[in-house]
Amino acid sequence: MNKSLITQASLLAGLLIISSPLQANDLQQRQSELKTITAQLNKQASTVKATYRQREQLLDLLKEDEKAIASVAKKVNQTQASLKETEAEIAKLNTRKQVLNESKKTQQEVLSKQLTSAYLAGNYDYSKMLLNQQSPASIERMLTYYQYLNNARIASIKKLQQTLNELDDIEREQEQRQTQLNRLILEQNTLADKLKKEQAQRKNTLTQLQSTLNTHGAKLEQLQIEQASLKHLVDRTLAMMKSNSTMAGLKSSKKLKWPTSGRIKTAFGNSRSGKIKWKGVTISAPEGRSVAAIASGKVIYADWLRGFGMVLVIDHGKGYMSLYGYAQALLKEAGDKVQQGDTIALVGRSGGQSEPSLYFEVRYKGQAVDPARYCTR
């Protein structure tokens, strides 16, 4: 492809970044668009100009597919968290109910003994006690004793009633939590089905897109456009980064944990194609595995980026930033503050990746540096 087309593609990549995110179309509409593009590709002569135009349309469709997947995957993650929380609450209620049932049993036994004692002692006639001319001290002792027994019975009855009331409350809450759990399970199943359909649509789009990149030159040109997109993003985020004394940056002397566990598939500085080298590392990991912030900071970008899919960038202060790409879903938004170890995303295959992984970069004043200088196993 000539330089003018590459320049146009670079400008288009920039426009994709700075434009407001498109709302994901309905799945059926995107399926229809894919069929139309595929038919055009099959019908038209395979000229450079026609192929380039169709490729750009497919990239737009891939963006919509992957953003739709990200939206559903985020809801799935939230539902899973709610399920765990609800199950934990039900377990707590069951434990409390068991304790209360034991208390109820003990309290009933104590009250039964008190009532038996009162029955055996009979009703004490205070007037008869006075007519029997017992000593005032003896009468006072008897009155105190019976008053004590009476107060003890009243206290036991109140305590038992409180236990019974709390048991009723717990049983009502258990019913509500169980209803909530059933609703969440149903929602989870619905979302899982929707996610499966969205992933199937993305696979179809990606297959058609890859068919337009069947030459080495086309693939190299695509990588160059992606690198231009990344550079544009880095320049934008650099302009957004502000000096903040509360953010400590990153120190190579203090080793940090990698954002996710997995195998390093591509290392920093390795050749990607021709003179294009990897600016970060690619970590192979299962889809949906959590991705953590390597250090505290502020999210300054969270959106789709050509070639890197769902991308999140964190400003750590003092000129340092970290970038996380290929995500299935982003769990934080631009402007959010994060702490070291917070879950910020899920491992995915966005950006047109065929295998699930995480793309991870560390940059200082815009320049990519080897993440291994800061992170360790």
C-alpha cells in the first residue's frame, strides 16, 4: 500500500481513539453487517483500495463486537461477585440460626425448670403468712425469695421471646436471600448464553478480517498502524498526567507483582515483525482471570484501542504509567483511583487476538521500559 494510504490509515486510527465510544449495536444488526461486508468482498475485485476499505469496515465491526463482549463479561463478573456475597450471607444466617436454636433450647429448659419449681412450691398466700405471726425478718426473706423467682421467670420469658423474634427475622431474611440467589443464578445463565453468542459473532468477524491480511506486507502495514495508534494514545495520556505528590511512581529497587499469573509469551524488546519490536510483554493466561494494578494510581484511559483491544492505562505519578491490553473486560473507568492489587480488568483476547492473554507495558515519561525491571514472580 502507498504512503498516502498508510497516512490515511494512521489518521483514521487517531480518529478512532479520540472519538467518543460507539454504543454496541444489536447482535442481529452486527451479524447482518458482517454478511453484507463478506458478500462485497466476494463480489468485488480484490484491488488494494477495495480490500483496504473492507478491512476498515471489519475493524469497526470487530470493535463493536469486542465492546459488546466486554459489557457482557463485566456484568457476568459483577453477578459472580453478587452470587458469592449472597452465598456468604446465607451461610452467616444459617450459622446464626443454629446458635439461636441452641439458645432457644437452653432457654426453654431453664424456663421449664422454673415453672416446675413454682408449681411444686404452690401459690404462696401472703395474708396467711402474716396471720401465722411469723417474724418480720422471716416474712421479708420469703418475699425477697419469691420476688427473685418471679423476676427470673419474667427475664427468662423475655429472653426466649427475643430469641424467637430474631429467629423469625432470620427465617424471613433467609427467604429473601434465597430468592435473590435464584434470581442471580438465572441472570448468570442468561448472561453466559449472551456472552457465548457475542463471542461467536466476534469469531466470524475475525475470520473474515484475517482473510484480508493474507500477505506479509498487509500484516506489517497493520502492525504499523497499530503502533501509530498506541503512540497516539501514549501522547494523549502523557498530556493528561499531572504531577501529584500523593502518587509515588514506580521504583525498580522495590519489586512489584506481575498484574496476572501466567507464562511470558513474548518478552520486551523481542522482534514482532521486521523492525517492529514489542514495547511490553504478553502474558499467556486463561480468559477471565483477574488482572491487578501493579501499584496505586489513577485510571486515565479505559476504552478500546486498535490492535490492543480493551485497554486500561494507570498514571502512577512521577512520569510513570502502566498499560494493560487484550482485556476481556475493564472493571474500572477513567478517573477511578486504584490501589495496588485492585482487580482492574479480566484477561481476554480482544484486539483481534486468537489466544487469551494480557498485553502489559510500563512507561516512563512516554518511553517504554522493560516491565521485568519493576515486576517479579
